[in-house]
Amino acid sequence: MTESTPAAGHQVSVPVPAAAGGGPISHAIFRLARLHRMYAGQLLRRIGLHPGQELVMMHLWELGPQRQTDLVRLLDSDAATMTRTIQRLEQAGFVRRRPSPTDRRASLVEPTTASHALRREVEQSWSQLEELVAAGLTPDERTEALHTLERLEQNLLQAADPVE
């Protein structure tokens, strides 16, 4: 099997193995996420970032200095990945760490002045990515797509919630 049941004339980017036949929506999400990350990576590389780093910066720009543990929670990440991300952003000059004034064990991660010039470029990259993803969709179709994606996300969040 090389395709699930795409609309006539539409090709899939990755062949659909027969074993995935029972999960056409899941396989479509896999393909979409893969392509989305690839295009995001291309756009972000132009401004010196890797996918995921822009999300850290967005939170720092919006919320101000944050403990690394708070960034882990906000981005639903793990500590090791966040440590590497912060180190790379620090090496690039976009964030700095400073001791927390209220907790000696913690440090705060804050955006640097240099990162503020990056903000406009990140916003433009996200707008470009949005246009690539939603090209040809009417405003109503964009709204419906967003609602459908949010519902799928809620389904997974509910499934992950332990039943008490």
C-alpha cells in the first residue's frame, strides 16, 4: 500500500505501509509534522535558529526571565533537551543566565538585547510558515482546520490524563 485514502490527485509524501492502514489520520499527522518541521527548519536556519529554539525565545520575550524548569514545563520538554537548547542560544548570544534573586539553586534565563532584533525575523518566519501550510485555504477553512487540530490535541491530552 503506498497511499491511505487521499483525495483524488493528491499524493502522500511518505509511502503508507500496510501496517499503518488502521491509522490513516495518525499517519497523515506524522507526515504533516515531518514536513512542517523541515520547512520550519529551513526558515529558521536563515536567521540562525533551529526548530524549537524560537519557541523558547517567544516565551522569554513574552514572559521575561524564566527558570529553566519553568521553560521545560511551558514547552512540555525534558530537562536535557532544554539544557542543550539554552546552551546553544547562550552561545549564539540570544540568552544569558543569571542567578535567581529568590532561589540560590536556580538561575534565570533571560533574552539579551541582541535577541530582541531577532524577534521580528522569528515572527516573519512563522508568518511565512503559516502561509505555506494554509495556502489556498479560505478564512473559514483555516478556522475549521485550527478547530480540528485543537480537537485532536484535546483527544490526546485526555488520553494522557490518568483516570482516577
